[in-house]
Amino acid sequence: MRVVQINAVYEYGSTGRSTMEIHQTLIKMGEESCVFCTNFCDERQNVFMIGNKIDHKIHAFMSRLTGLQAYFSKVATKRLIEKLEKFKPEIIHLQNLHANYINLSLLLRYLAKKDIATVVTLHDCWFFTGHCCHYTEDKCDKWLTGCGNCPALRKYNISWFFDRSKKIYKDKKQLFEAIPKLAVVGNSEWTTTQARKSLLKKAQIIEKIYNWINLDEFYPHIKGTNVKFTILGVAQSWTEKKGLSVFVRIAEHYSDCRVVIIGKIEHDVKLPDNVLIVGITNSIKELAKYYSIADVFVNTSIQETFGNVSAEALACGTPIVVNNATANPELVEEGCGYVADNNNIDSYFAAIDQVRYLGKANYSEKCVQFARNNFDMKNNINKYIMLYNRLLW
């Protein structure tokens, strides 16, 4: 089996790690595997770069100028196609394409013309909208009927002048419907359900495969009880859609507790004295220790297509409290934590109080078992490989 993955990044970040892990698994199995990305090139590992930094910057500028994303990088995409012609893939696996580096029309028309089995993983909603990656913040359902008058033009991949969301939606619909062997994978039940209502609904296969985490790295590192009850929050970048203001109120309310925030805080926010800001960490070992130290992990995000950070916390034996929005509730099995009413601060307080009353030890074993049952890397990568084979039958 010859498999090509295309993703914005390789090796780092959640999509970069999963791309690398599928690639390495296929090679160990004796299959032919190749990856194309924007940040890494090592021909010995069969990993190649699409375009270059100048091309990516030009694409980003033209996208903002015209309101059209993934309509540029024609030369880079043609060179990619030339390499695909030589490799002759049986499976093309599309992951994150919205990083201003690829011409979507050229690529998808090629896949349709060559009748190459195609897998699309929905790490967010970009593949089936006319502009945005997430629409819950804006309470928008235009993706169901065709987009237009987009409320997110100034939020994601900013368009300076034009709303081209209706055209982009129409083009995506035509391009994906032309691919005969198309499988769409949602990384949660919520994402999968959305896909079944979207422009991708005619795909041959639509199913769920959860994101995975490396359980050899995310496991309970530290046992025992903290001197101070510790509340943890993790995000790459803390904004309002990640629930920053809610987390500040939690810190204020639990002034006798230690509150740890991992990730970049986008703007100046006055934080209570009991808050420890760690910043961004690229060390999985360090991150796993923070999860393990915490008594409770709180995910205040209003839009999660999966919730990797919640899954990582569970694997480290820490109960979670999540927002009742998008895919968040799927990760809270009975005995693993609580679902707070959306944007209701008292609901968060009640859930945290319950964990504090019963103690972390009351939850840890169930949290670890739930993570092992659902987010095991070997099992979930194997589901993709079985999907590849089904498309080729």
C-alpha cells in the first residue's frame, strides 16, 4: 500500500504528531509512506516540503487581499502533483490544509481525475465551510446551506475587503463531490455528526476515529496529595473562545487554591496572585507532569472538535471539568469528571467543589481506563489503516 499524507506541519503540534505517528507506523509495517508539509524536509524519511516561506507569505497576503484562501500556491501545488505522479499513491490522506500553502482546486481535481482514494480528517470544520474553522462562537449555521455574509471574516485568516465565503463553499462542494472514493473522518462524534449534514455528506464513508495520545508519555507521573488543591488549564493560546475570562473568575473564587495556566495569554489580563503562568511548553514530559500534579483539569473552551488537552489530563489520572459545548462532553464518562453548563460560572464552581470534596483519588483509575479504552495510539492508527484498506477494496 502506498500512502501519502498532506498536512501543514510535521512532528510538532497535535496534527503534526499524528501525521508523523501514522507515517512511522506504516513504514514499520513495511508499507510505502510519504508526507508533504511546510516545515520539515528529510528525503531519507520520505518527508518533503511544499513550497517555501516566501511562497507561504505571498499566499497569506493574497488570501487577505482577495478573501480567497487555498486559491494560490499554484507552482508549489503543481510540483507536489509531479511528485505524486512519480510516487503513484493508492491513498491520499488530507489533514490540515488551511495554512496558506496549497491550491485546493488543483489538488482535488487531480485526485478526482486519477480516482485516488482520499481520506479527509476533520481536525476542525474548515473543509466544509466557506471560510472559518469554527462557527460555534458566532452561533452560525450558514455552512448548512451555502455560507455568505460570513461573521468570521475578521477573526480567522482575515479578509481585508471581500466576503468570498459563498464562492469558496460552492467550490469545495463541487470539488469534494467529484472524488469517487472519499472517506471523511471526524475526530469526535460531534465532528462526525456535523460532517453528515455538511457539503461532505455524499462521501462514500463518514465515520469517527478519535484523536489519540501516546499513553507511554501521558500517564500518572506523580502520586500523592498536593499541599494546595491545584486547578489546571491548558491551551496553546488563551483567548475568550478558550474561556480565559471564565478561568480568571475561577482563580478569583478559589483564592486558597493554586491555579496553573499553561499556554500563551494573548493580551494583558490582570490575574489573581494564586495563578502560576507557565507559558507554552513543547516538552511532553513536562506537560504530563503538570497534568499529573493537578487535582482537577478545567477546559473552558466553547469550541472543541475533540479536546486533546482533556484526553491528556484523563490519561494522567486527573478528572476533568468541561464546557457543555461541541465535543467536550464526549470525553466525560461517568466517574471521570463533570460537564458544566455552558458559560455558567456557578456550574463550574459546583463541579470543582465536588472533585475537591471527593478527592482526586476517587476518579483517577476511571480516568486512566477511559483514556486507554478510547485514545490508544496503536488502536486508533490501526483504525485508519483498516479504513485505507476498505477504500481500496
